[in-house]
Amino acid sequence: MSAFVAPPAPPSVAHLALPFFGDEHRALANDLLPWADAQRIDEHDDRAACREWVRQLGDGGWLRYCVPASSGGALEKLDSRALVLLRETLAYHSPLADFAFAMQGLGSGCITLAGSSAQQSDYLTAVANGTKIAAFALSEPDAGSDVGAMATRATATLDGWQLDGEKTWISNGGIADFYCVFAKTEPAGGTRGITAFIVDATAAGLDTSEHIHVMAPHPLASLKFDGCRVPRDAQLGELNGGFKLAMRTLDIFRASVAAAALGMGRRALAEAVHHAKHRKMFGQTLADFQLTQAKLGEMAALIDSAALLTYRAAWMRDDAERRGAPAVGDLSAAAAMAKMAATENASRVIDMALQMHGGLGVKVGTKVESLYRDIRSLRIYEGATEVQQLIIGKSVLKG
């Protein structure tokens, strides 16, 4: 992984004028932009860099948007539009910064939604100030999209629970201070037999040493539970209510995944425009060629179409939360459309930006080269594109 690369120009804030956002969102974005632009973190060591990003995001007050006001958060409740603006801006500057921010929210989201007062006090304030790193442990070797197939077991003991099994593809694995872990408490219950637990990284019987190396380096690991004992009050939420809790948590953050892709796509377009204006060819610049102009136009349209779907999905969730009523329209389908369109469109935009750079596009250390690797996983995690298509298709059939 290359060191942090400063952007060619600050991102546009024209989208803040859209009616999806309120004054509090515009103030957030306008404060965040200069802060993000000023950060310089060496990202050659992804684990060390992620820890440093969490520290700086905590010091800057940005992690306060990952938790509610009752636990030191910036807003009364988790706000999807704030999460979207934060992730879009952070991903524009550094996908690893976005990752560090997002995992603080996703890793602690279950505690926000279902944690006891004691659990919220013990973990959420530390998440907000960056002194504890959070992780969300749902996936297993044979249970990715098919959550009901998970094999990790939680067995009741005289004084708590014993966990046995394996989780994999766990973001922040090996650097997290605690994990929100999902395990079967009713083995034959499918998705109705899953319960969530908070497991501290220091728990005996938990091994996080198996790191996973991927094409865009960031902290990933497999977790092994071998007679891992946790106290009874480690249970998070209702017994056998873990699947619904996991899905509620993912629903909050799905539109923000789209925003991360959006930020990467905007950065690729900015890099392409900068390169086109400065690359000399045949007595003129690359930007003077009509083919270049047409390609930049296509890239801009792909980004803006994804942005509208992303902002709509975030607004729909926040509006339903504000009214305490069902969303106007199918919220799950809207979030699925946003994630599918943003991740797929950003992939196309980044590919076109790389092509426009020619040989420089595949040189390690250039921004478009790292974006090309960074974007690829977003089409898979938190629901692959094919899963989003199924969600949308079922919604269409319901009418």
C-alpha cells in the first residue's frame, strides 16, 4: 500500500444544496473537508495506519457520529445522512480512513441498538473517542450470505457462555478491542437460533492471530473460539434475536457503503480531470480530445446517478426514524439500489480513469492504481451485488 496521496483538488460540495440534507449535514461536511484534506498518515502498514486513523478520527470528534448522544455522540440518534457524508468525504481522501471510521460504527452498532445501559457505558463512549476499536463478527467459512448456516456455537454454562467455532473475513480482526460476535444458541433454529455476544479481545480461548491478506490491504483476520468463556452479561440483545439485530445494524450502514464507493468514484474522476488537463499529446492536452471529453461526461453521469440513489436511501431511513413510522417506499430496496449502483458505477469510473492514465494507471503508488484495488471488495462485502439484485427484484415483484 502506498502512503497517503493528497487529492488534486478539494471535492465539490454542490451536492450539499440538494433537499436531502439539512443545515446540520451541511455544517458537518464543510467542517470535515478541511480536516480530511490536512491529514497525512503513512499507510504502508495497514494495521498501524488503521489504529492511527481511529485515534485521529476520535481526536477530531468525527467518531462521535458513530454513536448516539446518550453515549457521547454528536447527534441524538445514528443519522444515515451524516454517515453518508462522512464516508464519502473520507473515502475521497483515503479509503483506509473510511474503513477505520465505518468499522467503529458497524462494530458497535449492535450495542447502540440493543445493548444494556452497562454495555453502552462500557463500550460506546470509548468507540466515540477512539480509545477502543470495534469489530463485527458475523461471517464464517461456510456462512457468508447464508447466515443461517453459521456453525459457531454458544453454550450456556453455570456462570455465562462458552463459544466454539470460527469467524472469518472479520474487519479489524487482530486490532479490535472487542468483537460483536454472532453464534448459534439453538443449533436447529436457522436464523431464529442466533444470539449476539460482546467478546473482549483479551478473552481466554479467542485466537485472532490468523491475518488475511487481500489486494487492497486493510486489517482482516479469522477468529477462532476454542472454549472461549464470556460472562452471562456478555449476551447482546434478546436470546435468539441475533439475526434480526445483525440485519438491523447492516441496514443502517448499507447506504454508507454506497457513499464510500461514491467517494472513491469522485476521487477517480478528479484524478482523471487533473491528468487530462496536464497530459500533453500531439501539441495539445488530453482534455482537448473529444473522446476524452465524452469519457469524462460518462464518468460524471455515472457518479451523479449513484449519488442520487445513495442520498435518497439515507434520507428515507432518517425520515422514517424521525416520524417513527414505516419508510415511504421499500427502504431495503432503496438501500440495495444505492449499494449496487454506487459500487458498480464507481468500479466503471475507476477503470476508465485508470485507462485514461495509460501506463501510469498501473504503476504502483499512483492513486488510480490503488483505487482500482480498493473499490473491488465493495461489490462483495455487506451483501454482494447479486444479493442486492435479489432484494430489489423481490421488492419489484411485491409491487
